[in-house]
Amino acid sequence: MPPQRPVEPLQIRPIDPDSEALAAFVALQQLVFGYEPAPSPERVSAIREATGHHRRTAAFDGDGTLVATYRSYDTSLTVPGGTVTANAISSVTVRPTHRRRGALTALITADLAEAAARGLPVAILIASEAAIYGRFGFAPATLGATWEVDLPAAQLRPGVRREGSVEIVPEAALRDLAPAAYERSRRPGAIDRTDDWWDRSLGISPRPGEQHTPAIGVVHRDPGGVVQGFARYSAKPHWEARLTQTWLTVHALVAATPDAHAALWGYLLEQDLASGVRAEDLAVDDPLPWLLTDGRRARLTSRSDFQWSRLLDVPAALSARRYEGPAGTVRFAVDDPLGWAAGRYTLAVDATGAGTCVRDQPAAAGPAADPAVTLDVAALSSCWLGGGDLLAAAMAGQTTEHVPGAVAALASMLRTARAPWTSTWF
């Protein structure tokens, strides 16, 4: 048996967007995610133009082969009552021949340390594999849902308000009409949508190699003529025995007001020659069933984690948001093996919903200053936007209660009436 080549340590280096290494970076992404392994020069150029300012790092083998990729950038993240700057993570891949050699650990810990040093309170990502990111303190903070509605039996209740008008527009026209409505619609979990994001999503300038599914655009205008919501949908006609079995696929439904939300759903439900509507990546608490004369016609057919959060600066994150729960004070501790969020804290919420979180000083030690709850950083990261389930985290051993009722009190303080929702892939 021939002697095996010793495993050399990987080298971590930043990627200059103007260098040839960007092509190798994109090629590995496409290989790992199942696309063509060799990107065209035109595609690399388009990616460079759109995201060249993002932070890219990669791991290289001893022979100079690029074996892992990592990208991050700053984005505005909506939190209850405000916004914070988040470190958004994407383009994470490892070459199949180089797994379990510490590439991801080296890339992600260096990036999180840099984000923490810059004072960013949180990192976010969309996890392709859920088992990976819990090791680094991430946890699902928002959920996405698929809703299906049976047509033509589904009807809006007579008393549902939908003032204003609905207008069919060319999909490209949404480029000018939709962004302002999206900004007004943002709720906790929402992130920025760049010009490149809009242009690609609406098929205006897809990157070379991308396929765009043409869609029908719809906007809702309030009585003053302001666009308060929009939708995009498509359909592939299907008939059996001269009966339609066509389902409408909703690619986006965004509403800044209840009237716009009801009006857009009303438009979709009143389509002829369709047997159903399927809408993905909507909020888990979409009020659609409440709007129907028969709520059973709307079904939440799937729900899954969407945006994952990882707190880096607990006081900054919890002080940046407002609170809908009862006023009060909770002392808690955070366990964080990587260190950034570890410590003891006091969260105080007043009657107006303003909250202040501070790190407890060692001089404050004593029975009165002992934490009432100890949480894994992942448990707190899951709940800080207003969703999650601290009681379930306690059952899973991720939260420990030291004072009876303290977990429920903190859970009530953090929770919001509407679930956090992310509708933007990144």
C-alpha cells in the first residue's frame, strides 16, 4: 500500500474581487450547489459588479486549490420598533474532497470575530444544512410558510375591508412600484433589498446562466393612489376531462396595509380557470384563514426555518428593539462557548415598551444579582426578534430556570404579537 500524502493545513485568505480567484470562488459555489462547475466570464463579471464590495474569504489547500468559500456583507435588519446592522452570511461551501478539515470553522469564526470587533450586534444567514450552524451559536429566528387555497370555493368574508384598487401591471413595472411598498411593509426579520436583487428577481437583468420565470404583476393602490402592496404570480395551464386543474404559483405577496393584504388575496382568489393558489415563503401567521368565509379552504401546508440569527452583542441587540410584553426586569446569563455573547445581563422594560439591556458588572455579585435564567446563545438568538419558544428551549435543555416563572416571564417580554418574517433570500 503506497504511503498516504500528509494532510497539510489549509490557508485562509481574502479574495480580491478583481483577481482571477473570484472565478474559482464562483466555480466552487456552483459545483457544491449542483450547478455548472465552470462559470462563464460574463457571469463572473456580473457577480463582481453586483457584489464586489462584499467580504469574501476562502480556504486553499497546500497546492493552491481553492477548497472552501465564504461571503458576508452588512445589511439593515428590521427588529421590533427599529433596525440594527447585521452581518449577513452567504456563499458558504466546502469542496467535497476537503470536508471535516476545519475550513468552515476557520472561515466563520474569523468573520464573526471581525463583525463583533466592528460592533455589529448580530450575524444572520439562511442555513442550507440545519445541523451545521448550531455549533456556532446560530438558531432559527424567523419561519417561512407555504399556504395553499382551494378555488373557486374560497371567498373573502363580506366584512373584510379592501379599500383602494388592484391593477395588473407588466412585471418589469414593479421595479419602480414595488420597492417603496416593500420598505413600508417591513416587519421584524426583514432585510434590505438591493438594486441587484430587484433587477434579478423581476427578470430585468438576470445574471448570465440564470433562468427567470415570467410572472404577472399586480399592485394595490390606496384611495390616494399610493402603491401599498404587490404580488407576482404565474401559472402552467393543466386540464383533465375539460376541467381545470391549474394552480397559480405566487412568487411574492407583500402588503404594507391590511387593506392591501386583503385586496391582493381577494384578487388571487377570484381568478377564473384556476383550481387553487399556492404561495411560498409567506409568514406563518398570515391572517388568510380569518379572511375567508370558510377558513378550511386555506391550508398551511409547510413551514420551515428561514433566517437564522447569532447574537454577538447582547446589550446592543436587546436595547435596539421595543417590547410589547409586560414591563419588568429580568436578570439572565448567556452561555456562549465562542465567547462573544457570554455574560450576565439585566433587561429592563418600562411601561412605554422601551427596553434597556446592560451587562452586569462583577461588583454587583450577590444573591439579588444572580441570574433568574441561563440560556444558550442559540436559544436567545432564536427568540430575540419576537419569535421562537423559550419554554421549548427549556425542555430541550437549552435554557435553565433558577427562579420559578422566570423563563415564562422572559419569553413573554421578548415575544411580539406578529411573528417575525423574512421574505428575502440572501
